[in-house]
Amino acid sequence: MMQPWFPDAKLGIFIHYGIYAVKGIPESWSLFYGQVTPEEYWSQLEGFTASNYHPIQWADLFARAGAKYAVLTTKHHDGVALWNTKQNGRSVVKDTPAGRDLITPYAEALRAKGIKVGFYFSHLDWAHPDYATVRQKESHYQNFDNRFAFPPEGQESPERWANFLKFHRAQMDELCTEFGEVDLFWFDGDWERDPEQWDFKELRERILAKQPNTILNSRLLGYGDYATPEQGQPVVAPDGVWEFCMTINDSWGYQKQDFNEKSVKRLIRTFAETIGMGGNLLLDVGPTEDGQITPVQTERLLGLGRWVHKHEEAIFGSRAGLPGGLFYGSSTLSQDGKSLYLMQFDAPREFVSARGIATNVKSVSVVGTGQELEFKKVAMADWMGVPSDLEIQIPEGFVPDEDCTVYKVELAEPIKLNLGKGRS
């Protein structure tokens, strides 16, 4: 069930943290696709120390970035749990030098900062002996050759799959009962089985019985609460509540060769465009094996945070702004529809224009500085049913925000748009 805090939160931090950071290789996928041998992949267990894992510092950084929630990979596709699972799977507690539960301090640190607690959990488990025991009944797969995911033809075992489901549910029960209130479960890895094989209806009911106030992402094959497009920013907003998840560089987890971090300006633009369509941004970082968020990713989060904190009123609790084509930038609206926030990415010249606004304008100011700006409605041909333009005058010597300037347009009543095509 959707909770009201989520669509108002706007910004979350995704954390992909696991043994794959030891050698800086793709999380779980390097094992799945044979980029490294199984022996090399699992040797990373010996090097995972979490020796500089300080989630209080993480939480402080996330708060400075302006994030309202965070999501940590409690278990990725390789099946290595970050807590002391009592089930027959690998964990950083039993199998690595870290030797301790990493989930409890993470959850406690977030709560101390007022940040909502999210757990990522992969349904599939390419390391569990009973996982690769059945195939999908109606599959988009063209072949079933990967032995981490599927059994050889004719060697399916529904009994072993049932054992895996018991393991899966037992780990979910642990996450639901051992770490206090969980605000969000972010699932992944639903694609290798049918909804019936996973029995996601039962899983949803099971989770909500233990965590009635939590919300679930869409990767439950029809039983989630919100959509989660990944890496490719939507051009049109998905239906309902949604969140766009994206990496700061090109990798989810820490990869030592990936220096392709997006600039602060690009992150701000992506964030502004996402909230302008009514979505949230879940921005990913990949800590090093010892638990540190790299200096360059820290710098990006702080740069984003500078802009977010300066423009909070245009961000948190807002809703989608103007339709595309009415303003050359992004925009948001206050919940009552009486404040329109125009976000301009480029330096303004002479004036800033917004089209289609039929409501009378009371004032225009610059968010973050309070500078009042002159404006006028430029009447075109009202008798033709064509809307007038709102023209905001930019004075000489105006200093725009270094990344994205936000103008607050206060309206006399809730916004009304005139999208008329005019008489022919």
C-alpha cells in the first residue's frame, strides 16, 4: 500500500555494497556471465573487511545530499547476505573478515537522521543449490543454458524449488522482523520465474502482515506499489507513483576502472526533470569493500545537495509541473496548485517565458534568494482562443544559480491552463 511519504520524498540514495567491491567487478553478473571464474568470484569473500564501514557517516552524507530515503543491497543475486542470516546461505557474518551484521547499524543511522529505511533484496540466488531447479512455464528466454539460473532440460525438480522458496521466505521473514520498521522493500531478480512459481501474492501478504506500513517496488510481477524504470530516464511519466533509479557513474557497485561520473549539473538536470514529471530519483553509489563512498561520488552528492537544500520549497511535497512544450526547462507545482516553480538549466537572456498559464499571476521571485522579478502577460490574440505568454523580465546584472535557477510564480488561484489551438 502506497504511503504518503514516498511521492513527497523525491530523492533517495541507492547503495550497492557487497563482496563484488573487493575486485571492483560487476556485482553478481560477472559470475553469471563468466567474466571471472567461480573460484575468483568467491575468493572475494576473503577480502571483504568492511573495516571503514561507518553508516553514521553515510547517513550524514545522504542528509547533506537532501535525500529522504535510502536503499541498501541486503542481498544481491550472488546470495551473500549482509546480515547474520540463520538460513543455509552465505553471509558477510559467517564467510568474510567483516564478521558482523551490517544491516542494523545502517538502519539505526538512517533513523537517527530522519531518513526512511529501505532494503534491497534479490529474489533469485545464483549461489543457492536449490535455485536453478525449475524453468519458467511461459518464458521470454530463448535458451536455458546458464546453469546458475536453470536446470538442464528434463532435470527439473519442483521439490527442490519448493525448498528454495522456503529459504527465500525465511530470509524475508528475518528482514521483516529483526531490524525494526522497514519503510520500503526494493525487490529485484523476478524475471527468471513466473508469478505463480514465486507466489508473489502470498509474499506480498506475508510482508504486509509483519510490516503493514512498508511499500514495495514493482519487481513483484504485478504485486508491487510503484514503477521503477532503471538507467534510462523516461520521456513520458509511467502511470501512478514511480521512481527512476540511476547510477552516478556507469556501474551499480564499486568498479575501480569506472571514472565516468556524471557531472553535478547533469545530476541536477536529471533530478529536476524527474520530479517535474512527478517521480522520485533513486541515485546509486557503490562503496569500496571497506565501506567508504569514494571522494568523487561524495563530491557529486554534496553538489546535488547544495542545489536541493537551496530550492527545497520547489522540490519536497511538490507534484508534476507544466506539460512539455510550455516551458524550456522543468517545473513543479505546489500541492494546492497556487505556486509554480520554473527550473531553468541555462543562463537566462532578457526574459524567461512560460506558455499556456490562464491563471492570474500575483508575483514572481527567485527561489533561494527571494529576489522579486518583474513580469507581464503578453497577449497574443485572445479573440482567437490562443493563450497569452507569461514573460518574466531578467534585469541587467542578474546572477543565476550556478547549476539551475528556479523561479517561483505565485498564482491568484490554483493553476489553470489554456492549451487551445486557436480558431482557424
